[in-house]
Amino acid sequence: MGLDATAALLQRLLAWGLMPLWLLAGFGDWLCHRAQRIEDSAGTRESLLHWLMLLEMGSALAAALLLELNAGVLALLLVLCAAHELTTWWDLRFAYPRRRIPPVEQWFHALQFSLPWVGFVSLALIHRGQAAALLGRGEAADWTFRLKAQPLPLEYVWAVAVAGTLLVALPFAEETLRCRRAAVKAAQRSRLREAVRAAR
């Protein structure tokens, strides 16, 4: 199989394999958080860390879908993947002492850790000339951010956007609202207990 055929195969695997699996892993992670009732343990702070990770990976996804994949965009994707890794470590350091993380949730986490790197490496292989240019080898590095000269099918981009909204963004918005409501109720109960103690 030639390099162009390999690149075409990788593109299909990214579009129809990695992308759906990644979105479903995000939805599965939300289901685990809901089952664990994180609003009663790690609460809003953990939910906000989830939003930080969504912002990092959402930005990477938008760049990969819309921008010409040159050295500049590959470097951006590398930075965002590394930032996501650090935020994930921060999230787990925060959550682990406060709640149980069952095996099924750890499995979803493993997918969420690994798939962005699989995607990055695959894109680097597809655009190997500009990936090599990042290391100062081969062709000149192109650092400009611009829209793809040959855009992806609009139907596919919209399908990813809608699926990401339904499977990831809206569920995690519900999680944050659930955590905020629980925090307000906990604060109200605490004030009521203090008022009762003061009245005695």
C-alpha cells in the first residue's frame, strides 16, 4: 500500500472510526458521572474541569476539521493535546480523594486519554511533510492559520457539530447545572443548621 493509499485509509478511520468512538466515550463518561452523583461529592469544581477539557479538545477538533493542516495547526494540536493531558491529571487528582471512580469509568477515561493522541499521530502521518517540517526537516514549515483549500464535506462537519452538542456539550451542561443546584441546596441546609443552633 502506497503512502497516499495509507493516508486515505487513515482519513476514513479518523472520520468514521475514531470520531464516533471519541464522542460516545464522552457520553459514556457523563453517564458514569451521573450514576456516581458527582454533585454530592466532587461537585461543581470537577464539572468545571470537565468543561476545561471540553474546551481544549473542542478547539482541537474545530482546528482539525476547518483549518489547513500545516505545521502551525499541527503544533497547535500538539499543545492542545498536551494541555488536555495535564488537565486530565488535575481532574483525577481532584476527584480521586472525593469519590469512587469505577472500572467502567476508567475504561472511558482510557479512551478519552488515548484517542486524541491517536488522532494527532494519524494527522501527522497524513500530513507528514509539514509534520517533518516541525522538526526542521524536509519542506519549509507553514505556520499560517487558514481555512482548508479543499474543505471537508459540509454535511460531515455539521454531523460532527450536532453529535458533539447532543452527546457531549448538552450532557455536561446538565451536569454543571446539577452540581450548582446541589451546591445551593447544601448551602441552604448549612445555613438552616446554623440558624437552629443559634436559636437554641
